[in-house]
Amino acid sequence: MAHIGPLLRAEATDEAGAGPVYALQTSALHQNPIGLVHGGVLTSLLDQAIAIVAWTAADRRPTVTVQMDTRFLAAARAGDFLEVRPRIRHATRSLLFVDADLTVGATTVATASAIMKITATAGATT
């Protein structure tokens, strides 16, 4: 986890609308033995960006990942600049449904859908 960062953040407006973009500049530290960015790095980056958006949507209450489905669509190589665009698809009182796309330039490398549970704050009772 020490190598999944620094996580860069920007607000972006594109054809899909405004929203946060989280990014990671990869290096040889992120590659697997065949020279591609390890799938665990991609999944961790998606989970991190989804968690930040969920935390924000939950008024900064803690959230945990209940389920995350990831689809790998292309390869990323060491040195690629990865960008994640997460968005809230649906929200209830206790659950957030979040989608995210991970891209390198115009190429979608992976997508993810997650269910995030809003947890009780410290000292609260259920």
C-alpha cells in the first residue's frame, strides 16, 4: 500500500459531467514479472478512489467496501499515468452504489462497481 500514492486529485468536467478524478503515476515498483502494472495495483487504486467518493457522499462518515466487482479491459504498463473517475450511482440511508472507470489516456483499462456500507461513527450505537 505504501506504493499506491501519492494519489493525485482534480475536479474535471467532461462529456460525462463534473466529478473528481484520482490519478497515480506508475513506475517499475507497480509492475508484475511480465512488465505490466499488477492487477492488485489497479484494484487498490479503484477501491481507494471509490472509498473517498463514498466517504464524501456519506457526509464524511466511515464507509467500508461490502463488494467490489472489477473488470480488466486492457493492460497498463509501468510509467503509465492512471486516472480513476468514480461516481455515485445510487444511495440509500446505509449503502452507496459506486461505479468507476480507470483509464490511461483514452483507453479504459478497468471498470469497477462497488457497494459501500456507511458505518456507525465512534461512540454511536446501532
